[in-house]
Amino acid sequence: MLSNVLFLNTHSALNAGDAGIVLAQVRFFRQRFPGIRISITSRTPRLDEPFYAPWGIRVLSPLVPVPSLYSGPINKIWNVLKEGASVSAKARLITEIQKSELVVASGGGYFYSHHSRIPGPMFFQNYLPLKLASFFGKPVMFFPQSFGPMHNPVASRLVKDLLRGPNIVKIFVRENISAEYLRRLLALENSLGKIVPCPDFAFLLDHVHSRGGEIRMPTLPRPVVAVTLRTWDFPGAGTAKEKKERQRQYFSFFEDISRRIIADWGGSVLILPQVRGPGLYEDDRIISRALEEKLRARSPRGRVHYLDLPDYVSPSALVQLLSQVNLLIATRFHSAIYALLAGRPVLVLAYQPKSSGMMDSLGLGRYCLGITDVDAQQALRLAQEVLEHPAPLRRKIEDRVAGARRAIVSNVGKSLEEWLA
């Protein structure tokens, strides 16, 4: 029996996708180990504590401060130095690691690096606490997550060093791309047998996670197409000019397809900012508001609705909301998962390999488009297809979601049983 588990590297409840992963993981453990004590680290602990407290989850500060939470160089430096000097917060985390019977690297997309020479701060925010758990000899499980791409050799070496540790119990990966990357990285080492493909934990969400209230769906002309956008710097682009052009094309894609939905189909567009921080770069409200402004200027009244969500949203409330739309066009992959949980069709714009990999693993790769070569005409053809003949795709979605849920319970449950035996 387990009585004390620590989840490292949870992101922030301001990201409804990551909150869904955390809550599904917590429920999974509590169903198997009643009375278990669960703690998490968060990039925004003071903000997340009110959200997670009703579930009896203890929230701890991260080992490494998060510069992106703050704007302005002076404010950034001051807060990073202040948090970095907080001995008491670090002592609490170290004590929690030492007390834990199992340390879980929370599911998500954490181990990548777009820097060409050395990893950036976020990489080390995720790497160092797990390295500390290894130092204390604590058993570590990596719950379903993505690895790569790594654009510098330092990040690759550090991840290899971390995963080859004797305390690593299992490494669950969300898609075959990550599994192949780790197999190449670890080559013929004994750690290869620890790599197990497993769907994203958010597929285990249930209506038990209904705290936070429902989100009211506005009355809009059908079909209602929801969209999620995010700010993206296109790390594969070579120059600043190329990045700016790709960002323009990405935004224009949503403008074009939204106007066609409104003008040609007589439908409406629901703009959904899934992530509301931390930090301006991760706040979807900025780019979402920009799309709303563009569309409202040239669209009939009542055809464009920006959903002004509170900072903290119940993931199950998002599932309930998306059950009332006809289609979701998603950049944020967890909004796609929530739509699939609601049995609704999705078109995904893949900004990282994790998105295309997870859609392929679900047998839905046809409905995933690359963000660097978005084509409004192709997307409209796919959208029209699924809206005209929704029943076969909905049956397929229900089947694949059920299969993903079974795979998570089987793979992770079996691994825990074997480790505890």
C-alpha cells in the first residue's frame, strides 16, 4: 500500500489542460489507495492552492523560480532572486521528497528544449527536482508525457543521465514519437524495457471533477465551431522575419476559416482561451481577443462569441461545454482531448510532434494538420465532411476514447502492482 506520493512538475491550474491531468492522476491514486496523502509542486503555488485545496491536495513551490511569470526585467530579476533565496520553501520540498514513498513526474509535455546551445530555464525547472529525487534514491515514475525535440546536446545528455538512473521505475510516453526518441537516446541500455507507450492521463477525466460550476453555452446559430489559439514563436523558423510571417499565416488561417463558417455555412464561431497563464506568452486571451476583434468588425451580429472564462476552470466544465458544439478546431491539444471526451469531432493544429503523435495513436491522424503549413481550404473540406456525416466519426471517437481509458488503467495499474509486489 502507498500512503504518501509526490507529483513533481505540474504546470499551473491556469492551464485547464494541465489541471485535467493532475486531477485525473489524483483520482487514479485515490481509487486504488484510499486515504493516500498527495502533494504536488506547481509553477504557480500561491495561485493554485485555492483551486486544489478542495481536493485535499497540498501545493508546494518549485525548486527553481519561474522567470516567465513576471513582466519587465527589473521585476523579473527581483522576484526570481527573492524566490530563489526562499530557504524555507526549498526545505519543505526537500522534506516532502524524503517522506514520499513514490515520486511521480506528472504527465504533460515538459522535456524539450528549443535553445540551440544550452537548455532554457523551464527545462531546468523540470529536470532539477527529479534529479534531487534520484539523489535521495526515491523511486520515480514518469506518467504519460512527451520527450523532445531537443535542439542542443546538453539537454539530451541530461535527460539520458536522468532516465538511466536505477531508481526509475517506469517511463510512460504519450506517443510513439517520444518512445522512438528515447529508444535512440538510451540505445542498448537496460532502461529500454522501462519505456511504455500510454495515452494522456486527461482521458481518465470524469464528472467527479465537476467543482467550479458549469460554463454557460451562449445561444448561437448552428453549426457552432469552437476554436483554441495560442501564441507560438515557431522555433523551427530560421530568422525573426520568418517567424513573424508564420505567425501571420497562422492567425490568418483562423480568420479565413472563421469567416467561411459564418458567411458560407451560416454558422458561428466560439473563441475559447484554454490557457490563461502563467506569463503573457502562455496567456491565450491575448491572441484570442485579437481574433475576436478582427471577426466582429466584418461579421453579422451574434455570430462571434469570445468566452470570457475565469482564471480557474473545472476541466469537466470544459468537457460539458464542448459537448454542445459541432466541431472544435484546436491548437491546444487538451482542448481537443476534452472535445473527444464529449464525443465531438476535432481538427488539430500540431505545433509540436506530441499533437500529431497522439492523434495518430488514436487512429485520428487524418484530422491533424501541421501548424507550419496550415491550409484553410483543406481544413474546411475536412470540417464539412465531419459535419455532414457526424455519426461514423462519433462512433469511432467513442471507441478510441474508451480504448485510451482502458490502456491507462491497464498499463499504469499493472506497473504499480508489479512495483509494489
